[in-house]
Amino acid sequence: MTPSIDSTTSATSSSNHGSSSRASKASTAIAFAHQAERLGQYTSSQEPAASAGASTQAVEAKFITPQDPVIETASGGRLPAVPLAEAQKLNALKDDIEGCRDPSVHGPKHANVVRQAKDGTLHGVSPESAESSHQSTEPGAPLRLAVPPSRTNPLFPPLPMYGPPTLLRTLQCWSFRASSAVLSLCFLLVIMLGAIFTSIGPAIGNAWLRVTFRDPRKLRPFYEEEERRRRERRREEREWNRKKGKAAGQQRGKGKRKVKSEAVSSDEDEFVPTEGGPDKLLCDVGYYARRVGLDCESYSVQTEDGFIIDLWHIYDPRRERPAPKDKRRERSPEVFIEHDDAEGRRNSTRAQRSGGGSASKAKRKYPVLLIHGLLQSAGAYCTNDDDSLAFYLAKAGYDVWLGNNRCGFRPRHSLLSYNDPRMWAWNIRQMGVLDLPALVSRVLAETGFPKLALVAHSQGTTQTLVALAKEQRPDLGEKISVFCALAPAAYAGPLIGKMYFKFMRVISPGMFRALFGIHAFIPFMMRMHGTLPAKFYGEMGYRIFSFLFNWTDDRWERDLRARMFRFAPVYVSAESMRWWLGRECFAKQKCILATRQEARIEDAEDREEDRGAAGASDREERYFDEGETHPSEGTPTRTLQPPANGDVTGEGSGGGGNGNGGGKADDDRGRFAWYDARAPPMAFWVCGADGLVDGRRLLRRFERGREPFVDVVHAKIIEGYEHLDVLWAVDAVDKVGREIKEVVWRTAPEEVRGSVRVPKGCEEVDMGRGMGGGKGEVRVGLDTGAGEWREEVKRTSEVSGESKQ
């Protein structure tokens, strides 16, 4: 009887265990369904009507970086990042349902995704925490183990989470939209009144000069050059109208064939405009490209979190044809996929699309990607005719691509609509770690090159500097041959202390959302952009931004000012502006990758290093306390060396330093660096009179050896230049454009240099690395000639003008 009783007991126990397991599985499945609905686009009851039968429930959280989990839906779409805890919960429940086991017993290796700061802050993800929770970065690891846990840092606080549309969420959204529509408009009106008030004094001064028979325009630094260009532009407009009338007569009398033959140029280097006449002031890069003999095609690029962003390609219509529309559509959200690269290399001749002839034998052009600044589009690089940076580089022989960030002029997402607050839950981090890699990946796929040159202005430099940080997405640096930073925005300038910026800094996050909403930042500006006359809007836009940021148009070609503001502003999220101006992030810390406390520590180190040297003071310390004094003095040039042990992450014990010996201080330079050895070579053009950002302090970071792994190949301070002068100044090509052209060529990969076209003017360029001479060595050049139209440049312009006549 005993064996029978034992077997009955065992069977009963096994049955109970099976029932318990099934109940646990059912409970887990229910929990997963709730979490999937909570993170999906719509609830299950909303889906049939809203999603045309395709399920939008979440099925997995895909970690783009350890800090950026995006949601994949059952329909294959992507939704923007959610809080890490929510993403890990979804993946853990899915692992339980699928019966995945912990692979940590096999000793998984962990990615080093943490950056330690001198003030004790850990930026990114702590490896110790990762090991204690048995996290893994192996591709085949269960989802719950795929990403280490997060550690919130003060520079990038968590974004708000918005679930599927519900009655409560809809009411919340409409209440924010109603309050922000009124309050943000009032804020904008106050700014407009301030701009008008500050314009009264200069207007009176100009009126007095005219009354006394003096021309105020003659006080402008480039008056003679502006007048020469104005006359040249009027001559070209008359010539265009004459040719247009002649062509119309020929078309009526002799047909179109002869007209086309006359439009062909025999000069290999001559670019024949296909648009002309008076400027129509269009928000169209293609229109301005055609006015200088180039053209533009538009690509759609999908980011890894589902946003659709615009990528513009400048090409030579004499030698290339635009790609078919289906080839320019958005592709998979995945980036840097091997088969995409292979396809790009197979189709690399697409970059030289030709109908035959000598052009079909032409060498390829090296790709350059340009990224714009805050509240701008990439059209900012295309407003100065032949002196536009994009057109200048294209005519020099580069393959020029213009990247735009999310939303821009056309807010688009693969799943979300404009009214969904999830469409706007992003800030500078998402622009850096998601938008920038998507743009770089698409350009490399289209051109077939392993790397490209990246040129960025203002906010574009910020998102790049953030993305390349060793706790963010440092592998992106391996796809970039050189990073050229114009007016680099890493440290705040003295304008952050202005009254209106202080106001944004003191209000709470809740009040900020009530004032500016949870969708687009002051969308009324975009409505004005589309409805007001272009000249009036350009004048008003200039006055407002000049008042806000202390810009002047002294060095710009004033006749083009209305055109410059056709490409600004664009849609940006209120969350992004809160990161820049709110009480928690950049405006408080005054730096994009370091806390205020860490800056104080570095200032103390610098004073200790400079003890006894002239100029040592406590100005920087007061700046990073609550004072308004701003550090702007330069520092001596130093020669610095990277850690000698070859450690690429900066976490080892190798010796870096400033040439004063080894020791703990040298070790700290690599350990506390923002970047590791994967960072690309960098070049900087700093505006000497820039009140918006402090480029000098960024250069000082490199001069003092705090980034021993970065090869600074060019560094220059242009005295007198303001924030936008690096793009729009009359002499910007002379002071910035030519140097960018040469720096890009010097740093192009040696293995591709022989197979690409040598840019004009680079045939005799010294192929050394530039001003630095190697990683850790920095020499800063100083250009004190801003505002002076150099005689040799003037003579060159006059000769060029005479030859055209």
C-alpha cells in the first residue's frame, strides 16, 4: 500500500504544481497585456476604428542605447522612448511568458556606459549596478537582461510619459493647449514690444544721420562690398529677364530645341542658373540652389523611434539626375545595417547619376553632412547665393547633404499625429542619439562611403557633442571623419542671465508646461511664418531674435536678411526648450555635459595650475555660482598628450596630462573626460563676440588636457564675430568656408582619398592633421580681422565681378 500512496501523493503534488504554473502564466499574460496596452499607441477598444485593424499594442521595448528604450508595436511600428522602468517591466513580462532563463551564469560581459564626473555624479549607467542585477548586452540575451538599469543624472532628467488617448489625457492636453495658447502669445507679445522699444533708439539715430545728409549704411563694415553685390545682383536680374524674353520668342518662332542648346555651358567649371529674376523669398532650398546653378532633392529618413525627418541633397544638374521618388522614401528605422551599406556601395554611382559622356567617368565626391542650429532648418546654409556654405562646398567638389531634426517644418511620425503629446516628448538627447545617427546612416548608405564629414552650427554642435559622449552613443564617432563645430554650444554665455531667460529658469516645470504647453513651442510663430508677407516677417523675425540674442546684422548682406529668415523658425518641442531654458538642465548647469559643481572644481584646478601667472582670478568661480560675471579671457596654448596605455574609454590608469609629468592628475584627465578614443577629429570656429554661448571655455577644456583622446585638428577664435556670423557674414567664406573645405580634405580617410574628386583649392593642401598635430595637442588661432574686408579678398571679388561682365 505504501508505494501506491506515495505515487498518488506525487501525482497530486505534480498536478497542483502544474495548476499553479498555469495560473502564474495566465497572471503574467494578463499583466503583459495590460502593460502592452499601457505603452501602445491605442487601447484595445480604440484600435479597430483608429488603426484600420492593425494592432498598435506594444510587444517589446527595444533599447537603442541603455538610456533610450523605444517601443515596437505588433504592427511593426515604433513609438518614442518611455521611462526605463516601464520598458524593463514590459520586457521582463515577455521573458516570463516565453520562459527565458537568466544567462548570467555564463559570465556575460557588460558595456562600459558610465561616465564619472569629478563631483561624484555618474552620467549614464553604472556598471556595478548592471553586474549586481545580472544585466547583459549579448544580442541573444533575454529581453529583461538586455540593458543595464539606469541612473538619472541632473543633465537629462526623465521625460514625461503619456499613454494612449483617454478622456482624462485628452482633457489634460486641451487644457495645456488652451492655457499655452493665451500665455505663450502674451509672452511673445512682451518680447515683440521689447524688440520694438529697443529699436527706437537706432531708428532715431539713423533718421538724424539722414537729416544731416549722411548715409547710415556707410557706417557698416562691408558697405562697399554690399553695394557691389547689390549692383551685381540687379545686373543678373536684368540679364535673366532679357534671356527669358528672348527664350520665349525663340520658343514661339523656332521651337524648344535651340533654347535648350543655348542653355548648355561649354565651361566645365561654370554653373548655369536655372532660376533667376527678383528673389521670390520662398522657403525652398531647391529654388536658391537653382539660382546658383545647382539643384536639390529631398529624402525622408525614419529615426529609430519612428520620426520622419527631412534630408536634402545638393547636386549638380549638369552631371547628376535626381533619384527616383521611391528611392528617396523613408526606410527601416534601423541604422548602420550591413546590407544597407553594401547596397550603398553597389549603388555608389548614384551620387554621380549621369546620362553618359565624360561625367560618367568622373570620380565620386566625398560626402559632407551639415546640421543646423536651434529654431532653424538646414536652409540656413543656403541663403547667401554662392557664398552660402552649402553651395560653396558643393561647387568646390564635395557631395553636400543637409540634415534637419525632428518635426522641422513638417512634424511627421510613422504612427503619431501632431495632437499626440508623445510626438513632442523629446529634447536634445533624442536629437543627438536618434536623429543624428539616422541622418549619418542614410547619407553613408546613399553614397557608399565608410565615413563622412560633419559640419554643425550652434544646437547642431550640441546634439553632436552629446551624442559622441562615452555614456551616450560614442560608436557614432567611428562613422565621422571630422566634426567641424561652428559657434559650438557647450557652455552658456552671459545672455543666459537676461531677465526673460531668468524668468523661464525660475518657474516650475508644471508652470512651464502651463505657459508653453506640452506640444510645440509657441506654434503661433509658425502660423505667422506661413501667412505674413515674407519681407515683413523677415524684418519682424530679425528684430525679435536680435532682441532675444543680442545679434546684429552688421556683417550680413542686409539685402538678403528677409531670405535668411525664410528658413526659421521651425517646430520644436516645448520639452526641448525646457531643457535649454528651464530650471533643471542647461540654464541651471550652464553646460551640456557637466554640472555646475564640476565646473567649479575645474576652475579651482585651473587657478592652482596658473598660480603666479598673470590673469588668474576668481571670475569663473563667480560665474558658476550665482553671479553674472562671465569668463571670456583666453588661456595659454598648451601641448597635451593622451593616456599612454592605449585605454580608449578613459577609465584605465594610463597617464595623460599636460606635459608636467604623470601621476593621479594625469589619470583623472582620461577618467573624467567626456569622450573616449572613438571620438572623431574635431575642428572649432568660435565667435569672439558671441554672448549666447561661451566657445572660449570649451576650447579651454581641450587646451587644459581634459579631453586627451580628442584630436583637435583646427581651432580658431574670430574676434568680433557674433553667433550667426559664421554662416551669414559677408566674409564668412574667407574666414570659415575655405578652412572647412581644407580641414575636411585633410581628415578624409586615406583609403578613399585616391578614389574621390580633389576639391578645388585643395590640390596643394598640406595633408598633415592641422593645427593640433595629434591627439591631445591643441593650438588655438586668433583672427582679429573681423569687420575688415581684407584688400586681397576685395580685389579677388572685383576681378570675379569683372570676369562675369
